[in-house]
Amino acid sequence: MKRDYYEVLGVDRGAGDAEIKKAFRRLARELHPDVNTHDPEAEEKFKEAAEAYEVLSDADRRGTYDAFGHEGLRSGGWAPHSDAFGSFEDVLSAFFGRGDPMFSELFGFGPAGPASGGDVGAQVEVSLEEVLTGASREVSFEAVSTCERCRGNGAEPGTPIRACETCGGSGELREVARVAFGQVMRTGACPTCRGQGRVPETPCPECGGEGRTARARTWEVEVPPGIESGQRIRISGAGHAGETGGRSGDLYVQVVVADDERFERHGQDLVTIVELPATRAMLGTSVTVPTLDGEREIEIPAGAQPGEQVVVRGLGLPSLRGAARGDQHVVLDVYVPGELSKDQRELAQRLDEALGSASSRGDGRSRFRRRARARRGR
């Protein structure tokens, strides 16, 4: 069964023409196939909305529908034009006209003008030290550039440029097309002059009259401190050159931060793992650890446990916003020797006897006990 037309557009039965048109504009924008690619039923939903609008925007048909419903429309010989839709562009053009802001928004039509250039991508790699201080990198890439010989106008220097005979210098060609709702005027860029309205009498031999050539380019890129792997730097206007008078595209440089076996990065913080013999963990000691500022000696307290951390403040990385540096976390990997000599075993036995009950944990500090308590508390 067909849904109620007012329900389809989401308006009340007493809605005025402006409200009905506004409701259909909203649905058309939502259901446009380029926007709603995830919904395979978008086109059918659009046809349903268009049919509802076709009826409710016509005073006579709306009156018939209000009085007799869908059956009244069929009895009067009316049939929807949904099956005759040539394209969404034609339908919206028939409803609103090409000058309508919504039409321009959906289909990219606007005042005629030169096409902008496309964007270009590149990639650079930096070290953690360079994340700390920032770095400069020179990137190389292929890009379309304005022809140096003709300076972008496509003509051999010193030769005239004449109006395009195909479009009469307007840069546009128009044609009338018939659609379900009548006739629409289609406007497109002239294929001869590509919308420029002018053509060179003698094309530039360097670019073949295109005004642009592809060539290798280099660009100096400033990588800011604190950047993270995968983030991109946008350089406006460094991409492909646009047509004569059109803006150039942008250069997007993706930054890759190289792995460093000395550190693990967690945002602004760095993590370093230090191996520590069990005896030194028992007695306390000092160890030398790598930092981005050079080697640093830190104190390990007596009785340090496996997995415990010593936090060194301010030796991490800055943020892109310029905030203070993060911290460096030194994680203790306390290990027990797997093989002992006879003398070492005797010493270990004497130590075990001397420690007695002190060799067992009863203070609840073990990581296993803490985890067990945490699980019970859930």
C-alpha cells in the first residue's frame, strides 16, 4: 500500500506550499545518491518523495487527494512520473531550476569559472628526536604546473588568442531536454575551449595549448614538534595548478614517525623498559637510561617489584598545541637468573634461610594480589 503523501514528506495536512517545498528540499538533499550511498533504497525513497511533492504542490491534485486519497487520483487518470525519471539532476532542475541554491549545492553548479587544480599527496618520515624539536623535510612529487613558456594561456608567445567559435566566447553550451515534468535547460562547459571561452590561434608547443604541464616538483615542509604518526600537514596552493585563473590544489604531507627500539610512545609520554637483576631490585641501585635529551641516571628504590615504574617528569614529548612535555616512564623488568653455579646456589640458600618468613609477601603489594582484588571488586 502507498504511504500517505503527507507522512512521506513529514508535514501536516494543513501545511502551506512553502512548507511542502521546504520538506521536499530537505528529503532531496538527504536522499541524493552521492550523499546516501550506504542506503540501496535511497533512489526509491526519492521517487516516493518526488511523487508526494508532485501531488501536494499542485492545488487541484492535492484537493482530489485530500478528498478521495490515492484511489481518487487513479480514478481521475493521474499516474506518477516516478518511473520516467531520467536522473536526479533533471528532477531537481524541473522542481527548482538551475539557479536555485539547492541545485548548486547538490550538483556543484554555480557561476561558470575556471576549474581548480587537484590535491597532491606525499609522505615524510621523522624520528622521535625530530618530533621533540620539529624538523624540515624536502618532499618531491609529480604535479601539474602552469606552463612556463606560455604562462598558462596555452598560446605560443606573441600569437593571438581568439574567441571560441563553438560557444561564441561564453564558455558554455546549452541544450533543452525533456523530462517527466516538462523541459529543462542543461548547461555545460564547452568541450572545445573547456569553459574558457577563448582558444589560442597557435597552441604553445611546450604544453600543446593546455596551459599546464606535468613535472617534478620539490617543496620544503616544516614538521611541527609534537606531531603524531599518520597526521597530515596541509600546504595550501602547492598541489596541481588549476586552469587559467583557477586556484591551485593543496599538498597533503602525511607524517610517519619511525619506530625507536629504545622507546614506546603513548601520546606525549614515552616508556622505556630496563632489565634489573633481582638482587639489585632488592637492594636498590641506580641505572642509566636513554632519554631524548641524552642518557640519564635514575635511582631505583630498594625492594622494587617487577613491572613497577619510575616516572621522570618532563622528558616526554610536546603536544601540537605547545603544551609542556609529557613524562618518561621507566618500567622495571626484574629478572631471576635461570642457571646458578654451585657457589651461587649456596649463597642463595643462605639468603633464603636468613630471610625466613620475610621472603614471602604479606603486605598485599604483589601485582597478582592487586589484580585478584580488583577482579573480586567488580
